[in-house]
Amino acid sequence: MRTFKSAFFTSVLLAASLVALSSPVTNADETSTTTSSPSASPTPLAVTKTSNGVYALGNVGPGGGFIFYVNAKGFKCGPNFTSTGSPTGGLCHYMEVAPSGWYDGKPGSRDPYLHWSSDANFRKAVKGVTYLDGQCAGYGAKGVPTCLATSGIGNGFKNSVAIVKQGNNATTAAGASRAYKGGSLNDWYLPTLAELNNLLKWGQGVPWKSDQTVVTGGTTNSPTYGATTAGLDSSAYWSSTEMYRQGEGQTKGVPLNPKYAHNVAWLIFNIFTYDTLKLSGADKNGGVYVRPIRAF
């Protein structure tokens, strides 16, 4: 795996025995379901739906990606994270992940390795992005489900708009995600931690229990779901969720020297390699893999 500039706050959340799952996984309603630039799109796959006209996990969505999350009740989404944020003016019910080759138009190619922000912005907080602090750190941290809930399902679009508005262009994680136009759609974005966590559930073939349940176990050895199907890399992926970190050598009670202040972004680390999920914080001007998603 390639290295990236980072001061990790690695949090090994949960571990479980590797479980081989060959049957379809469960969706968020607990019902069984059977170029050279980021705007370039590989040859689109045919959109698929179930016989009753709805999408199921693993179907190809309208953006040419794979449906990895289904919620019949609906969730807030869109650039303002509202109940009318879907393309049809209501709640969103699905999330799809962009296919391999989304960045360079070549199916099967590896995801781009991008900075979260420009060098000019990596020490600056992004106005409008929800922050998660050190409560997510530490082995088996009890606060992790709360952290996932706070980061938000459907909130990545709003985060990504704010990140780009700060001045981070298409050479950065959120900028490249927003520039992607798969399916001739312009609502792709960099996912939150909660959204990545649910992508991992589909990626590992793990049944859905709740949005806040941290993924454990599973396998990627399936041709019908997850990491193998979507071509996700066995490495770390950026989220659009940010975290503030005080500078190295900071003494408690002593005012922070701006020279050593850092803002870092959360990422999910080695998400498809082990049956143990890890969260880390990394300097925003370090390279990490990127894969856009969209909600609709």
C-alpha cells in the first residue's frame, strides 16, 4: 500500500471472525433483497431494478454505479441536507457508489490517490462541515456509534459542497468527487464516515442491522456484491468528515501555537483487507484513495 502523510489517531473498533457470506445481504429496512479527468465516465452499465420497480442492493443505479444502501423510509440528503434533497424533491432512499474507472474512464483501473484539500487550506477548518473529535479514538471506543450518527447518512453532499467552496478544486478528494458526471448526473460527492461504514457493509457482504452498527466480519470473495464487484482498493479511503487535531508537542493549558495547528480528515483504513474496521485521522494534504457516491 502506498504511504501518505499522516499523524494517525488509529481506532481499532471491533473485530470478528471472518465469515463467508454467499447469500444476498440485508438492506436498511431489514428486508431481504436478492478519462483523464473526474468528469470522464467508463462505458455505463445497464440500469437494473427488481421486478417490482425498485432498486435492490447490488443493482446498477441511474448513475451507472452499484446500489449499496436501501432505505424505504428515506433519509435527508442533497446539497443542503434536507428532507427535499433528492432529485425528485423528497427524501432519498438509495445510495450508489461510482464504478471502477470513474476517474480516468478505464474500467478496472485503481482509484485516484488524492489530497483532501490544497496545501493552502489544509490547516483551515471548513465552514459548514460537521466535526468529530477524539471521542472516536481508542480501542473499542463506546462513542463510535454516536460518531457515525453525527457524521450523517446523506450529509456528504453538503460537506463536499462546503469543501469545494473553500477553494479545493478537482485535484482534491471532494473536488474530484463533485466533478464526476457518471450517468450525466452532477450530484456525486465524497461520502461521510457513516456512508463509508455502510458501503463497507455491502463491500463485505455483512447484513444491515443499523446505520450506526460498526462493520465486523464478512468477505470480499463474492462476484455479486462489494469490493470485488466495484473494484474498491484494499486500502484507506477519504471521508468528507473533518476532525480538529491540536499540534504535536501541545502542552495542556498552554495556548495553541498556530504554526503547529492541524485540521485533519477522517478516513476508513484498510476497509476491505481485514475483518477489523479501523478509523484514522490524517493530514488533509496527504494522499488517500477516493471513491464518490450519490444519494437519490
